[in-house]
Amino acid sequence: MDLVRAFLSQSLVAAGGIVEDTPNGLVVLLPESEAARLGLAEEVAITLAAEPAAGGGAVDGRLGSALLERVVAARLAVAPLATVALPAELPRPLPDGHPVLLNAVRCGHVERVPSPARFLVAELRLTLQGEELRSTLASVTVRLEDGARVASLDLGGAYPVEAAPLDEREQQAASSALRSWLRREGPRLLAGALDTLRRRARRDLERMAEYYASLDAEMANATERARADGERLRRRAKWEALAADVVARRGQLRERMRAQLSARIVAATLVETVVERFTIAVRRRTQEGQTVVLCRAADGSFEGPRCAVCGAATLRFYLCDHRLHVLCDGCGHAGRLDPARCPACTHGRPQALAISVEDPTARMRLGPSQR
């Protein structure tokens, strides 16, 4: 009950209420909006006693009560967000090898400017829903300036600060980065569960093929053995329907084995620190532009620009011919990046998650019309 008392007290104070402890529970004064959200009066007594007094008018707040369930549900609906800052170390010069331009050259001088930067460290729970439910935890660090996924930050020296909440642009950048990460990295993190689903689908399809092959042979024999014309026509009609039946069963299996991958933020940390911003002039054929490399002053790590396709920060990249899109090693097609082949120019849609197995039932010839 001490844990329940502490949880209710802190939750109601966080909601803007005034809480007073009593021997039997809490006396609470809530803002009108929060009282309506929790289904309480603005001034209410909450009992935590093992045997609440009869007719006292107090609201039950004990373990298992409706009030506690509502407060817990409201708490779980919003992921906790901590805001911290990282102290800066001595600045570092840009190494000669950063960045590596795979199909472009530098031109002009490098401009160096210190500036603040914000990062979001999101703790995610990935869930794969198929024939059964599987989940795992993962941590993703996003640079809120452009939504690039970057290497994790060492938060050992962090200290709490008051920080401005994420604005609309930062929210969109973080959401886009996490969605892109989920599409690309989620199947890898849950590869074991996907392999299990694939094996079960293959097993069930093989069993279905064996069952319908034997059923097709039995129906063929039963049709031949029929003596009366009416009986023969009835059995032949059932035999004809076998092909449609296997298609329906295959569709049911597909729905049962369909993999749905999702992620939910369970906690997050908003990190503020200082970065050295190196602006580099670049040229690709007749096109000139700029690219930016950041040095995190907190740990001395260098971060390149965001890949326009996969969203990862990269220090080795190609530039497309038309709009100088940044493309990492894996997305750059070895530098062949005219407008028709640049995936950022063509806006290619990512492939949906799918489990592919060989279907032995697709080759089956069932029914009298297939003989």
C-alpha cells in the first residue's frame, strides 16, 4: 500500500493537484480538467485503508480499484521523457579523411561554427504479431535537426535540465526516422521469430498439399465407383469444388501467418549538447552544393549528413547528379545516380514486410477438369 500511496500521490501532483496525506489515504484538490479526465470530483478523499469506513464518501484507491486502473492506464499511455544536457569537451579539428566523397570533390574552404544540437534517445519495444506474439527492446538515437539516425550517446556525464519540448519539425523528423528504422532494422532484430513463422508456413502448406492430394485421389475413385448417374454427378460436383476449397484454405493460412511489425516508445531522453558544424563546399559534375559534418563536443564523435534513402548519418557517401542527394554506400548504386536511378529522386516506396515460402499447393491440379 505504500507503493500505491506513493504512485497515486506523485501522479496526482504531476497532474496539477494538491495532495495531503492522511492515516487512511489521501485528500486531493484537482484542477477541473484533470478531475473530469479521472472521473473524480475536484475535491475528493481517496481511501487506502484495508477496511474502508462504510458511508464515508471516499473513493477507493486500493490495489485493483477502478481509480488506480484509470491512473495506471493514463500513465502508460504516455512514454516518460527525461531532458538532460551533456558537457562539452575541447573542440577537435576536422580530420583529413572526413568526409569521404565517393563520386564528388571538395571545392573552396571549410567553415567551422559551434552551435547547439538536440538528440532524441528512444527506447522502443518492437512487436511482431503473426501466429503468435514476439517482442524485443531496442534503443535508437535520432538527430532532431534532420532526423538522421546516429551512434548512441554516452549519458554517463549527463545532468538534468529544463528543455523546450519538441516542436512540430522535430516531431516529424523523429517520427520519420523511427519509421524508417523500423522498416529496415525491425526484421533483422526479429529474424528468429520471422524464421519460425516461415518454417511453420512451409510445414502447414506441405501438410495441406498432402491432404488435398490424397483427397483428390479418393474423390476420383469414389466418382468412378458410383453406380447411379445422379450419385456420380453429385460426387463429381464435390470433386470439382476441391480446387476452390484449397484456394480458400490457402487464403486462411495466409491471413493466419501474416506478419505485422510495430514499435512503441516506452521511454525517451531528450539530449542537448554542443556540436562543431563543419560546412564543406562540394562539386559533382556541373552541380555545386554544400554538405555538413558535425563533431559532437560531448564525446568527440564525427557525424556525417543524413542518407536521403535509409536515414542513417554517414561519412562515406555519394552525391546524385541532379539534386546532390546524399546516399550512403548501401543506397548509392556505386555512383550511377542520374535522376532515373537515384532512389531519392524517384521516391521509391519501401517494400512491405512479407514472408515468402514456396507453395506446393499452387502447382496442384485438382478436380476432374485438371485430369
